[in-house]
Amino acid sequence: MELRVAKTKKMSDAMHDDINDGLRFRNSNCFCGMRAIVRISDKRNENRYRLFLCCPKDACRFFQWCIPLKTSLSYAEDFQQLQEELCVLREELRVVHDKVHLLEQTKKMVKIIFIGWCLLCTTLALLLTVIMT
């Protein structure tokens, strides 16, 4: 009788281990900062029935294929934290990009104004030269 209990216990432990060794996917946040949701591709191509992450509101057009993790859950938590930091860095990069773009536009306007002043001064100098002679 004890042998059967031991076998049953070992079998249930093995089943439990199989469950723990199942596929794991990294959670992710979309560009909006919200928790991305998992969907199944229904396209009629090689990606049909493939899992992907996207924005729950389809606001930021976030898209990422689900790639199974082959690491333990503790690493998965580290990956989740890195993913969240990556989203923050992407947003900061977007803000910096917008500021640089604005500075480039301002720089172009300053050049145009400078060239305009140079042309005006040259024209005035030519007119004064003509008038003086």
C-alpha cells in the first residue's frame, strides 16, 4: 500500500513539474504604458494562429510577437522590468527627438532670417553706392 502512495505521489509531482515547465511568455507594456494584451493572428499566412501582444485600446499601434521564454520565472520578472524600462526610455527618446526636431526647425529659420538680412544689407549698400555716385 505504501508503494502505491509513493508512486501516486511521484506521478503527481511529475505532472506538477510538467505544468511548471510549460511555455512562458514575457508580459509587456504597450507604448501607452498599459499592459499589452495577447491576441491570436488570424491572417491566412505563415503567421496564422501565432500569438502576439498589442495595445488594449489600439491607441499606440504597439505590436510584438510572443516569444516563449526558456528561462526560469525569476528571469522572466527581470525581463518584464527591462521591458517596462524600455517603454519609459522609448517615450523619453520620443520627447528628445521632438525637441531636437524643433531645434532643427528653429536653426533653419535663423539661417533664412540671416540670409534675408544679408540680402537686405547688400541691397541697401548697392542703393547707397548708386545714389552717392
